[in-house]
Amino acid sequence: MNFIRRVLMVLGIAGAAGAILRLKGRSVHTTRQGGWKPLQLPSDK
């Protein structure tokens, strides 16, 4: 029974740490870079 409690405690701590790292990794300000640009074909005259 003591082993099960320790396993559940370790899993809970690992889950909490993962959630904190995931939330900390999110950026509040998202930058809009890249995306589609209009295609300009070379004019051969």
C-alpha cells in the first residue's frame, strides 16, 4: 500500500511539473510572421 501511494505521488508531481512547463512555454504575444505572399512571376519580354 505504501508503494502505491509513492507511485501515485510521483505521478502527480510529474503531471504537475509537466503542466507548469507546458503553460510556461506558451507565449502570450503571438507574432504573425511568414504565411502566404503574392506570387510574382518573372516577366520575360
